Amino acid sequence: MIFLEKLFNWMLVIGLVLLVGRIMTAVFLFLNVPFTTFFKDTNIISFIILIVGAIGSQMMKGNKK
């Protein structure tokens, strides 16, 4: 169970980092500043990682109580 808890926490952190990257990409594209399209290309994957990490972390918190 400890492994799953750490896995979900890391997935949540990675998902949040990708979310910040997507926001930065959107801002730079809006300002017409050249920026990498990596975060734009991985849009669906980062959403899945963020959602699975958030749900998994919440489920692990529920198991501790």
C-alpha cells in the first residue's frame, strides 16, 4: 500500500507540473512569444496523469482513516 500511495502522490505532482506547463504555454502563445509546444502536444496524457493521481491520492487518504 505504501508503494501505491507514493505512486499516486508522484502522479499528482507530475500532473500539476504539466498543468503549470500547459498554462505557461497558453500564456506565451497568447502573447505571441515563441515557446515549446511540448505541453500542448501532451494535453490529454497530462490530464489523465493528474486525474488518476488526484483520485488515487484521495482514495489512499480514505484508507488510512
